[in-house]
Amino acid sequence: MSVGSSSIRIDAHAKTTGEAQYPGDRAPAHALAARVVFTDQPHARLLRLDVAKAEQMPGVIAVFTGRDVPVNEYGLTEFDQPVFVSIEHTGRTKVESDISRWEADHLALVVADTDEQATAAAAMIEADWAQLPIVADIDQALAPNASLVHPELKLDSNIYHTYKIRKGSIDAAWADAAVIIETTYELPYQEHAYLQPEAAVSYIDEEGRVTLEVAGQWAHEDQEQIAHALDLPVDQVRVIYPAIGGAFGGREDMSLQIVLGLAALRLAERGEHRPIASRWSREESIVGHHKRHRGRIHAKWGADSNGKLVAVQSEAWLDAGAYNYTTNKVLGNCHLGQAGPYEVPNAQIDSHAVYTNSVPGGAFRGFGGPQAAFAAESQMNKLAEALGIDPVEIRLRNAVHDGSIGITQTVMPAGVTMLQVIERCASESQFHQPLTPAEPFSPFASLPPVEGDLLRGRGFACSFKNVGFSFGFPERCEATIVLHGKPDSPTAERGELFHAGADVGQGAHTAFLQMAAEATGLAFENMTGGFSDTSSSGDSGSASASRLTFMSGNSILGAAEAADKAWRNGDRPAVGHFRYVPPPTEALDPETGAGAPNFSYGYVAQTVELTVDRATGHIVVDRVVSTHDVGRAINPANVIGQIEGAVVQAHGYALSERLQVENGRVLNPRFSTYLIPGIGDVPTRIESVVLELADPNGPWGARGMAEMPFMTYAPAVVAALHDATGVWFDSFPLTPDRVTAVLAQAAAPSSSGR
């Protein structure tokens, strides 16, 4: 049996020996070098651009600007961003392309014989700008008479997308509440911090296609965006993903794809056919790609004396930054999550996307869910405290289950296991047993801890997350299987799987082959794969939304059935192709929020135990019990790896990662000042509890899980910190200076403790 075994990852040897080829390794020795020039202007109108001096620099082959782009616009869900900020409108565009709305907007691309020459030439580009008012953050964006970031949209404000939920009677419901908790939560940015900065190689392949070797998350969507900007038929663009050094949502949007594709196309027209390579520095990467959205949620929750929720009123604002990217979709997840995984009879929820001149927000593990879960789970923990009800018990009294009517007034998709996950997490973590005393620790080798300053606490949180795309998006996934063997043999000897799904480090391609082997009856070692190449595979959809195992597994099952039928019909080789389409979803009603937004969910609960030094504000997370229903663990070792990795990433979000953005500029674009967790910072123990309660539509019962461990970590940490100190924290990251400041404020006379 291949499914359910911890097969060694097919890329393990290459990645551990250094043989794996990432995009930055793919450039041949004779390749040209390209350098992207950022505008370095958070908000300004371009008045003059002169590249003549750059073009005359030694080794320079070409300098490309907006004059070279056939369609000077792009965007994953909306075309609202220019490929190059330009005053030469030679191409078609609906975007005001002479305005830089973000410091990392692209101004030009310099191509030269060497990277040193390209860098020197880039410094010779001259540009004059007329400064425009900088809309720095949500407060400035919403201020009366605020400057509009996108005036071409003809909107009255910088709010450009809103979701609503109206369920029951919110005004009447408050009378039934024994306790009402009202809080405003501030949510921070987070940098993806993947190990491989943006890099790509472009060229014209043997069939005349503009070809990009790049790291991404959806090869066919990259292909479509490149083709749109270059005004080419889609089949004249080819996208290949080599090894990918991490993604987490950060590679859903364009970086080098369009500009390097443009360079390959234009140089080929001039008779220059050398490949073109580019690689960003870490600073360029942090400045130049989107982040987890910062935001704000104001929540008012009410419960009766038995702890049953009677009303949820909530309003959220997400800072989209300068361009939409996937904000409108991220906002949808944040919108649904603000009521938590609970039965809520009365609700009024409004969620808004807001343009600013800051770094764009976009996809990041959890896709709006972590922001919503922080508010929802903090509210639930505060209700439990106010009512004197155990935090696990109050969740069991309110959690959704099979047959529950969700926040969007439709029945939850079958296979709801929130109750089982909560109960198992509480049991495995021994949540109701006394905590052991704190282990002495000090962040300073020369300063031992003071007796009585180390405080212990335990916290609990749970959540759910959609599996697959939402709100009526035409979800699909394709797979092709080819069976080989002797003409007269009743069974195949070996098989090939062709699939475009991206392996961004999570072991997806290994899981694909395990599922293909299981579906065809072949041994795992007799199944090979061709992956992430638009020339050989149909559209897989994105490696995001916790969807890839669910969607690819179903497409593989269908392809295996088709290949088996062809084999039995005598075809040698036998080819089977299948396009899986899951149960349909619905867009939400714009006024009531009614609809069926998702076809499947994953469920998570976490217990966190920590120790805090109240004198220094330093926190050590001693133990995390992370409990998940994965439906079926295709590869158990990889499932546990995903849980542990997500917990560590969430640990940074909750405790140490503070992206400093001021007046539209990232101030700390280096790992020396943007502090991701090191090996000495991560939780002391992570215990992964894996439940396999089948999803009725999942392949072998599997449901997505890679985002779920992230969802609940920050609220569980805050609950544990409250348990230790008696103080609630409504914003994070919980850096030592913030912890000591809030504790000092709480200790001051007449303090609210917030």
C-alpha cells in the first residue's frame, strides 16, 4: 500500500546533497543578466524617464520600459497594476501607468552581459517625479478627504471591496446576552521569509515559446498573466517550475515572470537568443513581494449564562496595500472566520479591503484565516473567563457539527469534526491537569532569572479552514497517467504521472506518486512523474487553499481509471486523462452573506503551554499540542512535518516577526532586523496529533491540512499568556518590549489591562 505509508520524498537526496536545481541555479554560463529597477516611490507621478545613459553602459544589451510592453497591466484577480510605471503609453492598459503607488513598482529592466554591468547601468537611469500624498495605513486611508490611491476606480473612498453577513436579528439578540465582550484587535504584517529569493531564467524554447523557469504556485495562472501582458496566445508561453525553495502564498503573484518573459521575446526579435537570468537579493525580496495583510478587527460577542453564543457583531479592515493581488479573496476567508467554528444564531459582520501606499497584502498560509481566528478565539476565551466556564467546555457547547447551519445560512459540508478535534486535543494535552512548575530560563547568560518572575500559563484555541477555492470560483484539477507494459500483459509494469501541481517544499510530488501508485496498483518505485510544466500537464490549480492533495488526488483517481480502461481496450501505452471538478460553491449574497462558500473544511485545535519572565517580557513556549483531522494521511511523516513547520512559522508571527513599515517603506528588509525564529527560539515540544476522520469527497478520505496548524497558534499563545499573567494582549507580535509595556500598563492604577 502506497497511501498511508511514510515514503521517502523523491527530492530528499537531491535537496540534502545540494544537487537540487532551483531557479537561481538554472542559468547557463552564457546567460545574460537582468536587473529589475524599482521606482523607490511610495506615491508619485512619473514626469520624465531617461534610460539613454544606461543603454550606453559597457555590456548593456537592452533596457526595457513600459514602451516595450504590449499590455501594460497585470494582476492575479484584478488587472490593477502596471508591468512598468511609464509615461509612454504605447501598449493597451486600463491602469494609470504613470503613477508609482508602491516603492517596489517596476520602472525598468536592464539586461547586460553580467550582473555587475546590469547593476551599474541600472544606477544610471534618470527619473523625475511629482510627489503625491502618501496614504500610509488604514487610518489615513479612511480619514475624511483622504487621497485616493486608485482614483481611476471612481470610488468615494479607499475601501474598494466589502463583504456583509446579516443573520437573524442582531439588535434584539443583545437582550439575551448575560455577558458581552467588545474588543478591537490589531493584526500585524508577516514576511514569508522563504529561503530562496525570487529568481528566474527566460528563453525561447525549441518550439518558439516564451519560456520561464521560475518558482511559483500555479504554473497555468503564471502562464495566463504572462500571455496577457505580452499579448500572446497562451500556448505561446511555457512555464516550468524547477525545485522551489518555499512559497507559503508568497509566490502566487508575479515577480520576475512577466518582465523576463518580455525580455526574452523582445531580444529574440532582435536576433539575440541567449537565456536571461535574474535573482533578487534578500532585501529586494522583502521589499518587492507582498505580505500577510495587516489589519484591524472590532468584535462584539454576546453569550447567555450557559455560555451559548447569542450574537456576533464584527467589522474588519485589511490593508491591501497599493494593489489588490488576492486581497479580495483573502478578505472572504477573513470574513467567514470572524464568527469562528461556532453556531451563531445572530450575526452582523462587515469586512473591507482598503487601498494604501504600503506594501501589498496577499496570500499567506491561512489566507485571512489567522487574522480572523485571533479575534474570534480571543473573544471566546474572554467569554469563558467572564462566565466562569472552562475554555474547552464553552467551545464544545458552541462548535459546529454535521448538520449545523453555518454563518452563511447554509448547512456545513458533510464531515464536520470540530467537536472530535476539540475533545482529542484537550485529552492529549491533559488540559485540565495542573501545570508543572516553570523550568528556570533567562535570555541573558549573565543574568539568572529572579525567583517569582517566571510565570506559567496554558491556553486553548480551535478553528477551521476551507479546503479548495471559494465563492463560486470554477475549481478544477487535471492529471494524466500513462501505463506501460508488454502488449499481451494483463497488467502494466510501470506508470508515468503528468501533473502541474507545484511542490513548494511540502512533499506534494511524493504524495502525487503515492496516490498514483495506489490508484493503478503499481509499486511506488514503478511510478515516475513529470511535474509543473505547462507544456506537458493540464491545469492543476494552485498550491494553496489547502487544496492540492484533495484536488490532485481526485484527479489522479480519475486519470487512473481512464488509463486502466485504455489498457483493457488494448492501448499500449495506455493514456488516461481526467479533469476533476469538486462540488460547486456559491458567491455570497452581497447584502445578507447567504450562500454555500466552500465544499470542504479542515479542523484544528491547539493547546499551548508557556513560561513568561514578567521582568524582561521574554516568553518560552514549552509545549504545543496541535490536533488535526486530516481525513487520511497520505504520507504521515509529511503530515507531521507540515504541522511542525506551520507551528514554527506561526510562532514567529505571534512572538518575534515585526515588519516595520513607515510612510510606505519597509524599514527592516533583512533577517538581521526581521527576526524569524531560530532553532533556539522554537517551542520546546511540538506534539502532533493526527486524526483520520474521512472527508466524504476526499481521495481516500483525505482533506487538506497544511494551513490549519497556523490558524490557532497566536490566540492560544495569548490565552496562555493571560493564564500566566492575568492580562489580555489584543495585538502582537509579543516581543519582550511589548509584553513588559502591557504588563506595566495593566499594573498601573485605573488601567484597563489592554
